[in-house]
Amino acid sequence: MQKIAILGASGSLGRAVLNALLSAGFTVTALLRESSQSKIEHHSNLSILRIPDSIAECPIDDLVKAVSGQEALVITIAGSQVREQMRLADACESAGVARIIPADFGSCDSDDQATVDILPLYAAKHKVRAYLQDLAEKPGSKLTWTSIIGGHFLDLGLQGDLLLFDVKGRKVDLLNGGNIKFSASTIGRYGLAVARTLQKPEETKNKILYVQSAHVSQNELLAILKRATGEQQWSVTDHKWREKLDKAREKADQGDKEAIEEVVGVWGIVASNWEKSGQLSNGLLGLGNEDLDEIVQRSVSEMK
């Protein structure tokens, strides 16, 4: 594969994926909606193609034209945009595009029924992947798919509260004493995983790939954060993860956005251990774990 289209290249994840694709030598077309004011840095292997704002209602022929000649489409828009992704999938199947990587990136495993039951967003991701599976199985279809799931965003998660840390406030909510191990990936690791996936099209087709930058616990992160911040005194609150999850779900069910994020934060720690589940795909993609101290130090430095 050489010619890759990407939708969502101006977002945080999209930029990381775009940079990884260009660094790997792919020829990339960034699909930008007509009204987008986003600026993407020039690169000799990058072209920009405008597409209609309303992808879900766009005439299919226009989308087929937009993806014609591409070998793969990477989607890094919000995973909740189900109709848009299905519409693009139809266009790719008609145009003979060989691979779609949908917006299945994120903290939790959308192939896990408990996750789908707890988090409606992941039910949406599951629905998109099921649609891609059906398209790939159509007689004569050339379309294949790959989902890439990397657990919590490690660097961005520390800079926000996804990992239940308040780095600036020197506070942390530990789950079950802080010793639960989980898989997490930097935003750059997601980008590199996409590039490696497309460099190995046969080995990665029609699969869910689970990747990580680190296999870590909250206590391990806290120890590194103390060194990186030079502050040993942190406010630590310990919670039983099930109790914290249930309380957050009650609020989330009422539409509380912060509570929804808290549910994702808790569940992404509890239920995203790719090493324990035996699902880790780092070896297939030639990826090792990253230096955890360096990740934490960089994340803290970027917050100053």
C-alpha cells in the first residue's frame, strides 16, 4: 500500500497519524470538510481534498470520487459519527479501496460486550466495525478493515484526568490501591501503529490489533510523577473500582458529561490489560514498549 487517505487529520490523533504516515513514506491525501478552517502543514507527499460537510447526506458518487485511487482510508473523527463512517465505507467498497481503519481508537475494547453495555460510545464503534465486516464479506468485495485499540491515551491522559490524576493539583484517585495493571498508549504510538498496520496489509487485514506503549499501574505512574514534578506530597484517595464506576454510571445515565469521562477513565484502567488477555499485537507490528519515565517527563513538561 502506498496511497492513503485520512479523514480527521487536523485533530490531535489525526495529526499524530498523519505525521506517522508521512514519516513512513506514504503518499497521503487529507480529506477536509469544505467549511474547515484547519491548517495542515505542507509536505511534498501530502495533498488536500475538500469533501462536503455533511458526509452522511452526501451523494455517494461524490464520496466514491473522493476516495477513488486510494488504497486505504484512515478515519480519526469521533467514533460516535456512525452514519458518516458507514457512508464512507460504502464509498470505499464501491471505489475498490482495499483497507479501512475506522475510528475505533480509544481507552476501551469495543469488541468486549461488558464495555459495550457500559459505554454507549463503544456500542457505536462496535456497530461500525460490524458494518465493515459485512462489507468485507460481500462477494467480490476488495475491502478489508483493521481496528486499532491502544487503551488509555497515556500522555494526553496525564495532561487531563483520564487516568484519574490531577497533575497540576497533585492529586490522584487510586482504584483498588493503585495496583491494577493496564495497557496504555501515547498518541504517537497510535500513529505508528497505523503506519505499521498499512505496511503489513496481509498480516493485519480483518483484525482487531491491540497495542500499548506501556503496561503500567497507577502506583507506578505516581512514583514517576513524584520524580518528574519534584513533589513528593500528593493527595491520594483510594476507591473500590466497582463503587466508583457505579456512582459515575448513575450520573452518566442522566447525561453528565464529566461522569461519562469518569466511567471511561475507570473502565479503561480495569478492563484494558492486553498482556493479561493475551491480545497484545505489538510483536506483529514490530513495536516495543516505550520509556515510561520519558513519557511522563515529557507530558509534565508540556503542561508547564
